[in-house]
Amino acid sequence: MDFNKLACKYRDELLDNVLRFWLKHSQDTRYGGYFTCLDRDGSVFDTDKFIWLQGREVWMFAMLYNQVERRPEWLECAVQGAEFLRKYGHDGNCNWYFSLTREGRPLVAPYNIFSYTFATMAFAQAAIATGNDEYAQIAKRTFERILEKRNNPKGPWCKAVPGTRDLKGFALPMILCNMALEAEGMIDKSVLDAMIEECLHEVMEVFYRDDLGLIVENVTADGWLSDSFEGRQITPGHSLEAMWFIMNLGVRLGDRALIDKAVKIALNTAEYGWDKEYGGLFYFMDRLGHPQQQLEWDQKLWWVHIESMITMIKGYQLTGSEACLAWFERLHEYTWSHFKDPEYPEWFGYLNRRGEVLLPLKGGKWKGCFHVPRGLYQCWKILEQCK
């Protein structure tokens, strides 16, 4: 593999294709913030604004400004989005709504804690880019709100009846593993270290089940498996994405055993989740092989494959695992040949099981300026360091 040539491929796709698409089509020059519901050619088909996608785009352009190049258009894009979020995204006490109208009026109450996590990441990077202390304080206060809410993330908007089947999900400790490093300079070290220790325990010892060799998406409140739709769910993309977060923590902590365990879990998950008939990774699976409740279980999604590529090339970089490199090659071939739009910028998000484009949109309620550019950036930087 020519790592330098491949690094250039990822770099050029990021800088010359994907970022230009979002800079041109997503910015709302009238009201601020970003449009994310973009058709194949970038035309806007809905103007509602989803807080977690607003936060992700602020984070993306601020991060690139901080770490790649201090381009004025990247900073301007990040700041105008941050200002929209600062003014309209929360209730005045850093309780972040789920969605707003185009003008910034709240549509959906702050039930989704991932609005909070991506707001924290957004304002942490924007603070670094601008030196704006108010942004740093927003990041810090939002982080505190997450800690307050993490044992009951949805609060009064939780629809489950307490005491019957109390489950906790993998997604929050997984995201916190990544957010911990993103917000490291904004948070008290003792608080941050305690959170990292707790999240590592949850991810690697509670949700990871040694008897399965896999991570389950939900367990009971006291950490046991549940024989229910939610309790049987395996989400290969979540598991694989989480493992590159864990590898980064392993580097931070100087813990080679943690990195090796993350690689092992990643390889097990890729083998388990790969569609042997049509290729690609399944979206949802049932650990006992039962029919799934999600009708989209067999779809092939952009973020699943892009995040998995990061994990595998990072696993190779850190450990020299030839199995990781082989999986990166397989994922690279599938992802670039199926998700990249040959006619218009940005990538498709949703394929059917056979790998055919299911929805031609480039952004929506769930897909924004995040996984594609982050994946291209991460792979570019890691490939540059591989030999």
C-alpha cells in the first residue's frame, strides 16, 4: 500500500470536495447557523435546524482551523454557527434543544443529551480558535449539565416506565470517551480523570461482553444482559467507532494493553458485522440471531463504514496489526466505491443491503457536516504517519 498516495487522496477529497460543499450550501447567511437538509446537488429541502448537527459543524470548521490551516473562511463559518447556537440553541441555562426553526425558535424540547455533548465539543474548539472566554464557559457549563444528567439523560421526556426494565445505553459513555479529550483544556483535571476512568470501565467491562467478544448496545441498570429487543441489539458501527476513541485514550494513558484490547474488539466486530453476501457492515444485529425491530437493520450507512476505516487504520498505526490493515483495505474499497457520489460533491449516506443508493440526499436530520469530513481528516493524518 502506498500510504503517501492514499493520504493525498483523503486530503484532496476533504479540502477540494467535501468542505467546499458545506461552505457553499449549508450556511444560512440570513439567520445564521446551518442548513443540513441538503439534496444531492446541495439544494435545501428543509430549513429546520438540529442542534447536534449545528454543534458538529461548528466543531468541524473550528477544529480544522485549529489543527490544519488558519483559513479565514473556516473560522467565519465556525463563528457564525457558534453565535447562532449561543443565541438560540439553549434555554439560557445550557439546556440544549433538539431542534429549532430556521429563525431560531425552539421546536423540540432538550430531551436529547447528544445536543449537549456536541455543543460542548463545538464551543471548546471555538474557544480555542477565537480566544473567546464566553465560548469556553459555555463548554464548561454544558459539560457540567451532562454530568448532572448522565444517569437519567432524557429526564422528564423519558418514555420508559421506571422499575420495570431499567436499561442503560452504550452511546453516552462511548461519546464521553471522545468528548473527554476534546474538552480536556476546559475541564478540571480531577473531574475529567474520574469521568475517563468511569467511561472506560463502562465501555470495556460492562458493555463489552467477554463471552461474546462483542459490545452490546444496552444492558440492565446493574450491568446484566437483557433478553429483549434492546438488550439483544448489537450496533457494529457504534462498537467500531468507539474503539478508535478508546485507542486515543490508550495513547493518552500510555496503556498498550487497552489499545490491544480495543484492536481485538474491533476485529471481532468487523468479522461479526460484515455482510458475507453483499459486502458492507450491517446497521443493527441481534446477538441471538432473532428478527430485529428496526426495519433499517440491513441498510449500509455512511458513518458506520467511515468510522470503521478510522478504527482499522489507527489500529494498524498503533500496533502494526496486519489484520487491521487488511480490514482497512476492504472498508476503503467498499466505502469509496459505494458512498462517494461520482457526479456531485459530498457522499451518499444511505444504501440498501445490496449497496444501491437508497436516498440521494447529502444531509438531513441525522447526516450533516461531520462523519465524512472527520473520517477523511483522520484517515489522511493517520496515513501520513504509516510506513
